[in-house]
Amino acid sequence: MMELKLVRTGLGEKPKTIELAKIEEAIAKEGGQIFYFDKDNSHKDLVKLVEHFEAKDFSVYLRQVKYGLNEQDYMYEVHIL
């Protein structure tokens, strides 16, 4: 089962995890969703997430969002429609 880390809500906090099944439940319940994932996730795992939902005929958009001047200040944004 794939687990991904959600974006941190504070500087000193550890990221919470979410399973693929929970992401699928949220999309089934409310339709299109936007998820924000932590930089600690591997890009490879996020590509697997995109491929998983594209195989189920969803439109998926993945991008890296920078929120500071430091190279390490970024998160991943995933739109699943």
C-alpha cells in the first residue's frame, strides 16, 4: 500500500501520512481534489500516484510549489479531477 506524506503545517512538525485508499475515498466522496504533499516524498512516488489515477481516467496535474527563497522551501501540489 502506498503512503505519502502530507505537507507540514509548521516548521518544527513532522509530516502526517495518508494512504492511497484514503485519497481514493476523498475523491469518490467529493469529486476533484487538491492535495499538498511534503518535500520528503520521492518524486518517483508522486509520479506513481499520478499514473495510478490517470489509469482510472482522472486528469491529474503535479507541480512543485516554491514558498521561500531557499532551495529546500517547496512542496508538491497534486490536482486530481
